[in-house]
Amino acid sequence: MKRIKRFGVYQTSKVFAIIYFIVTAIFMIPIGLFMTMMGTGSSSWMPFSGTMFFVLPFVYGLVGFITTAIGCAVYNLIARWTGGIEFQVETDQNAVVM
């Protein structure tokens, strides 16, 4: 068994912020295009315009960065007391190393 003793807060947060951005953009940008083409002017069924959907991936990326940083910092504190998360790795004997 191996243990994750510590996460690099900045690096992990940066990776998750990009993941949040990409996943959100995949869903929100097409919705934003659709909403913009429809013209949401006086429509009461949508509280904001279609262009807001283009901004949301950036907001989610920032929120993802902040919440991941907090989560990593909390994990690092808890891992000091508990020893961290245990996991098992297996080495593939047939793997080609380049």
C-alpha cells in the first residue's frame, strides 16, 4: 500500500480549475449560443441573457480553483493526523517505458 501524504495545493487547484472550465464550457457555450440566437430579451423564463453562459466557464474555473485549494489544504492538515489516504498500485510488467 502507498499513501497520499500531501497534495500540492497550487498545482492541484490549477489542474482542477482547468477541468472545471473545460467541462463547463462543453455544456454552457452551446447553451449560450442557442440562447443568444433565440434572443431572451423580455423572456421571463430565463433570469439572464445567453451571453452569461459564455462567462460561466470562467466563474466555475475560478470557483473550482478556490474550492480545490481549500480542499487540498484541509486534506493536508487531516493527513498529518491520520496518515493520509491509502491506495494500492500495480506495476505492469509488460509496459513499455519510453
